[in-house]
Amino acid sequence: MTATLSRRTFLEVTALAGGGLLLGSRASATGRGRRAAALANAYIRIEPTGAIVIVAKNPEIGQGVKTSLPQLIAEELDVEWGQVTVEQAIADQSKYGRQFAGGSTATPMNYDELRRVGAAARQMLVAAAAGAWGVPASECETAKGVVHHRASGRSSPYRELTAAAAAVPPPDLKTVPLKDPKNFTIIGKPIGGVDNPSIVSGKRLFGIDVKVPGMAFAVFEKCPVFGGKVISANLEEIKVLPGVRSAFVVPGGTNLSGLLPGVAIVADHWWAAQSAREKLRVQWDEGSTAAQSSVAFAARAKELATGTGRVLRHDGDPDGALAGAKHVVEAAYQYPFLAHAPLEPQNCTAAFGNGKLEIWAPTQNPQPGRELCARTLGIAESDITIHLTRSGGGFGRRLANDYMVEAAWIAKEAGMPVKLLWTREDDIRHDFYRPAGFHFLKGGVDANGALVAWKNHFVSFGEGDRFVASAGLAGAEFPARFIPNYHLESSVMPLGVPTGFLRAPGSNALAFVFHSFLDELAVAAGRDPVQFRLDLLGTRGMVIDPDGANGYDAARMRGVLELVAEKSGWGKRTLPKGSGLGVGFHYSHRGYFAEVVEASVTTNGRVSIAKVWVAGDVGSQIINPSGAINQVQGSVLDGFSEAMAQEITIEAGRAAESNFNDFPLIRMRNSPPVEVHFKITGYPPTGLGEPALPPAVPALCNAIFAASGKRIRSLPLSHHGLRWA
């Protein structure tokens, strides 16, 4: 535990219940020095036994940051990983800065700072030892949690130095020296997840496992049409059912990301609450969204595509180039709404009393959840404590905190701690969906097989110049800037369905369209698909817009494309009849990835994937190879799962699908081996949770074409008579 101190208070050595010590700073230190000590104090605890406790700042949703971020601190602290115990931080932005899981940002945001935290603590420990021995600190070195002075043969373990280290003026984080990567002993080594033993032994880690004294269980019924309101409900009948403690209408509001209207039922246990819910009868005012549907969206998109949209980018003379092209390909592509479908449905435990709120939540984004709860309940943010539980998957769904504010409101209204637990049906029918999209494309290649023209009328959702969340397309998106004659325009439709950020937002859909259409153009040109893409990338390096933004490093993409072609034996292997190779690449979330899929298709539409090869460039360092490979493999399989049979169909303003029977996940028997290769480059390390997913979908679709001649222009694949073998 750490002390809560004001800025003017001395941060001295703090005694722990077990007799260990925290590193602290003194008021005489510089501002940067105080910050260094405060961070060391927040992240590092040295026990009397010599055990090193390191705090993991960000939410853990399966992406491995509860292991990889403490690795950064442990490396520079110069301890053995076996000495380290990892604890999950509570949500405290004032202490840890931004704490969230999303955008593959954990590594780029924390790589340098957390290394400096460990290095600063190590420097203070070395200074303490050097002072005690009367020797220059430069003559001391560390290894495995011990400071050594080789010349005199003296050594001291860190546990003996914490008190003296707390009196050392802390170093400036900006100037503290860091290890040369060639001397790393923890960073770059494969390490199993710190929670793995607890997970496989069934220990309580997840939000769904939380129990607090006096806790009741809650369910929450919302209108099946997004944003609908309660007119009436048979509450008196529900209140007398076995185990039910309370039932009431939650007024809610109109913000689809906040507290919506509904009916809450609180009971002794979840089964009692859910059983009562089955007898609940609610009359709803469904509102205007009830008139919306996927069928109507598709019809309207075709109408809009015949008109003129808002121009997002225009280069050269696309119409003239198309008129002079040897081959012109025209195609309409579309992709559906998708749900996140994490294995752990949304849940939150909340306790409200004396004007204060305590929450246990598997959130990806706790601070906006704190702000939402404070605003909705009318309390101060400082009166809210959020405990971060492990999440059973997130994929962007838990960036929204609707379930958190629901639990908070119900706990306050019920006057007791409650655990709100959604059903699988709740989770799929009340998501923030990956938005559907429609692309009407025309491309041309010249007599030399070069891509010379590209036009795209993109139809999406929004109002005016604004896209709804995750539905947009930037003018600089590849292949813009790589085709001399390029035109992109957009039209939008109003949408009452909530949308949000699904793993690799935007890219997970756009990669399917653009890299599948590129494949069509390569075939039309009679070109090898890999060479066609290499020629498109050309010999350029970093490609940027005139304002210096939206950089795209063509050299890095060429590197991974060439690597994956080599590893897959592209063009050098003879495949069985009915099999084919497909390729795709994409840049997203600072990562450059190229992938090759080998798939076969039977005459009755059975698809089997023999193998996948992946090449990725995420910079100069892979922090934890074990976790990194896991993330890449999971991303690829996630992409296949989305592509084969997943869609959310909107009918009368509501989601038609409800569970894994009609929104299926990929099964183990259909999951192919995924061979992962990282191309190490000199760029700063970046994240891995998302960028490997987008190329998987077009690579699979292009492999299906190579194997069967069936070109896929819309998802899911099941609409084309295809299914897993």
C-alpha cells in the first residue's frame, strides 16, 4: 500500500504492514526528481524477503500488458523475473497517468517511461550503497537485485538499501541512463502471463468472479430497439417473486453510451433475478430507430452511390486514366455490423454509501467510466474508487462503460452492493457495433500491368461531415498516394444503432475491401499478386501528405511483404488441386503486417485453411515474444472468425442475432497453424493487439479465389455458400 500525500509533504520511507519499504523522495529534490520518486513509489515495493512487487498500471484484457509492462520496470531495476510479483493497480489517473486498453498503445506510451521508473529506482539504490561504502557510485554495478562493488568485494541486496535509498536525491527521469538492449535479461525473453497459474486453477480474477459483503445480484432489461423508453412494467408482480428484493424503472437518458432507460431487478442470487426477468412485461416506446434495418441500409447505399458524395481526396485525372486503361474492373463491396462477443459478458459490481461509490469492473477505459458515473449520479469524481479486474476479453467493447453506470445507479437505488451481470443475449443485442459499410469501386490498369486509376464512392453512416464512431475513412488511407489518379468520395446515412471500436477499428473492414480489390486488379492485369503489390509500393520510403501528417512507410511494408512471401514459399510450391494462396497486407496502429493464407475449397463449399504465415514490423524490440506471438495468432484467428459467419443484422431497429448459435466463433478444429515472423527494425517499439488482424481477412478471401475462382465481395463468407470443413 502507498501513502496519499500532498505535493508539499515530504515523501519519506514508508513502513509497510509486513515490514517492507517503499522508495520515496524528499522536498529538496527537483520537480523532475520528485516525479521520479513518486513514480517509483507508485510502481515498486521491495519486501523484507527481497521480493519485488511491481504494479501493472493498465487494464488486462488478455493482451498481456499485466506481464509486459512490469517487465520494462524489472529490466531496468535489474532484478530477476523470479523475484517479481505483479499487482494490478487501481484506477488512479493522478498517480499512473492514462490507464486504458485500446489502440495497441500500451507499448508506445509506456516503453520509455516505465523503463525510466525502474532505472531511477536502481540509481537510487546504487547511490545508497555507494554512500554507505564510501565509494563512487560509478564503481558499483547491479545484478539480480544486488548492488556490487567488485573492487572491495562488498555486496548488498536491495532489501537492505531501501531505507538509505529513500534519502537519496532522486534523479531526473529525462536523463537517467538506460540499459543497452544487448544487455537485456528480461525484455525480449518469452515469459508466461503472470495470471496464467491463477486462470488455469480457477482462481477469482475476472469481474464476473467478484464478491463483496452484503452483495445482491442484478439484471437490467433495456428496450430491444436502441434508445427506446419504458412506458410501463408489471413491477408489482415481479417484486413478490421468490428471492427478489427490489424492482424499479431506471429513467435513463438519450445518450447511447450512458445510462439508458430500463427495468432493474435485484435479487438474492442471479438465477432468481434472471428468472424474475423472464416474467417481466414491459411496454416500450421504441422510437424512430424502429424504422431502420440492414436491408434498408443496403438499398439506400446503392441509391446514394449513383449520386455525388463529399470528396475526401482527389488526385490527378481518374476518369481520364480509366478511359485510357487497358483493363477496368468495377465492383461493389460491403461488410456487415459486427458485435465484439467477448467470452465474459459485461458485468460490474458496485457499492454506494455515504455519498461514495466503489466499483469493481472489467473496464478497458476506467477514467471515462468514473466521469460518467459521477455525472450521472451527481457525485464528485474523487468520491469514486474503481478496482480494475481482469477482463475476459474486450476487443474494444469495454472502452464504453454503460454497464458500469448501470451497476452504479442500481446499487444507489437499491441501497445495497450489487453485481450486475448481463446475459450473452444482452451482450450481443446491446453492443457498440463495428459499423457496416459499402464501397463502390472502379480501378484501371495500363498495358504494362500498372495500377493507374482508382475511384471509390464510400457509403457509411453519419450526419453531414461527421461519421458515427468507427465508420469513417480518411483521405490518406492506403492505397491513396500510391496511385497517380485517385478519387474518394463519401455519402452517409443516419443511424440510430450504437457503434464503437472493434479490434483494429476501421482497418478490420477497410483491409478486406482494398486488398481484395487489389487482388482483382492484379488478376485483371495478369500479374502475380505479390509482385503487383510490390510494384505498387515502389521504391519509396516514408510517404506523407503535404502537411506532414499520415505517414506511411512503404519501405517497411515492402520488408514484411517480401518476408512473408519468402517464408510461405510464394510462387515456389505446387499446391494440391482445390487449394490456393492468398496475400494481404495492411498498416494500422503503428504496425506493418503482411500475411499469406493457404486454403482449400471443396466443390460443396467446405473451406479448410492449411496454414497462415505472418510477417510483422513493430519496431526494434519485442518485449515478450511469448505474448507477442499469442497476440498475432489470436488476431489472425479472430479475423477468420469474423469473416466466415459473423454479422449483426438490424431488423426493425434491433439486433436479430443473440448468441453463439447465430453469431458463431471459430472452433479449435478450424483453427490453422499460424507461423509468425517479426522483422526487427530501428523504429521505436509499438503494440501488437490489433495490427495483425486486418490482413487476415483479405488474405483468406484471396486464397479462396485462388483455390476456387469464387471472388468474395461481401461478408460473411457464409452468404456465399461457404462454411468450415
